Amino acid sequence: MNHLKYLLPILLFSSFQLSAQDRIVKTNQDTIVCKVKEVLTDEVKYIIPETSNDILFGIDKNDILKIILENGKDLSFSHSLYGKETYENQKKHAIKVDFLAPLTGNTTLSYEKLIRPSRSWEVSLGIIGLGVDNDDENPRGAFAKFGMKFIKSPDFYLKGMRYAHVLKGTYVKPEIAFSIYSREYGYDYYNGYWGNGEDRESNWAAAFNIIVGKQYVFNDIFLLDMYFGLGYGFSKDNDYESYHYGFSGANSDTPLTITAGLKIGVLLK
């Protein structure tokens, strides 16, 4: 009976010591019960009292979701490559203009917004007729595009690695596009070409494209975006029309579509 009198306080003390330890919750949801000794730039050092107080273990901070300290406070961590805190001082919005679009009969403006590192969405609006009218057709209309951009991540990771800029890099962008427009038509029997006419024809077209591009960012102020894309589409009048301003193709010969461009822009906070 006297033994139980001494054993009970020991068990209670041991139980308190176990519950009072720190816990490291890893990104794969595994938990390490330990005593945290140091939180360094790239690593967390800890000991496991049940094993030894002399052996110091280490774990990469990118493998840690959070640390629950013995006093109940939490320390949260984010990946050094993908964590939002890493890029909090970089601009994450962009306004762009398609540099070559006016030469093809339209003016195109785009807006891009970062969702998280390596991913953003982009919307474009084109004003048809606000550009060079190469065929004297007096076109009018508009087109819109919406896409989700997936920026390429590194092939391998080193400690401390990060994006030079969250909107910079090679990307793939699935995109939907819709165009509606009208233009004058008429046939010049003397010169044998389509020219100005009193009547107008209208058309619309839609497409789904896969865009591949590369975006450069200069000094967190200017950007340059070069892209090329292929896809499938359809149009109301697919017998003759193959250029729909926002993209080409989708006619009676083929449902394939093609698009390309060069955008320049500025970054916004």
C-alpha cells in the first residue's frame, strides 16, 4: 500500500510531462511529440525526451504545417516556394494590351489577378473595329476570353528557392473565347474583290483553346507576355469566315482554332 502512495504522484507527474510536450504537425498530417529547441530560417530543431535529451533532430520547415506549443499556442508555417508571405511585397495584379491586335482590326485589353503562387486567372476584352481596317469592311463587335493560368514550377527544389516573381514564367492556360461581330460586304464585279457595301453580315464564334506562353516581369513594374494556342471551335457562318478576331479557324474546313499574340502591360499592387 505504501508503494502505491509513492507510485501515484510519479504517474501523475509523468502524464503531465507527456501532455505538456510540443507537437509538430507535418504537412502529411503525421505528428511528432517532442520538445522544440530552435526555429531556424529553413529548419526546426527538436529533441524527443523519451529517446534522449542529447540527440538533436531536425526537420525542414517546408514539411511542417504547424507547431502546437506546450502552452497551447500555434506556430503556422507555409512553403518557402508557394507561401503567400514570401511574395507579400510583390505586385499581384496586371493590366495588359495586346501590342499587335490593332493591326488585325481590334484592340484587346486584359486583366490578370494572382490567386496563389503558380496560379492566376486572366480575362480579356476585345473591341472589334478599333484598329486597322485592312479590307474596308467597317467591322463592329466584341470578343471576350477567360482563362486559368498555371505557371510552371521548378523541376527540382532547393532550400530557400522561390519564384523571381509570382507572375513570371512559362505557363499553360486553358481558355474559353466568344466573339460576336458584323461587317459590310459586297462584291466589286469590276475589280474582283469584296469591298464596301450597303449591307452587313453578322456572325458569332466560340472556342476552347490551350494557350502556352511565357511572361517576363521587369522590376516589378512592366511585363511582357508572349503566347500561342490551339483549340477547337465553331461559328454561326462557317462556310467562309475563318478569322473571328479573337482567334482564327472554326470554319467548314476544320474545327481547329489558332491564336497568338504579344501583350505588354503594367503591374498593380
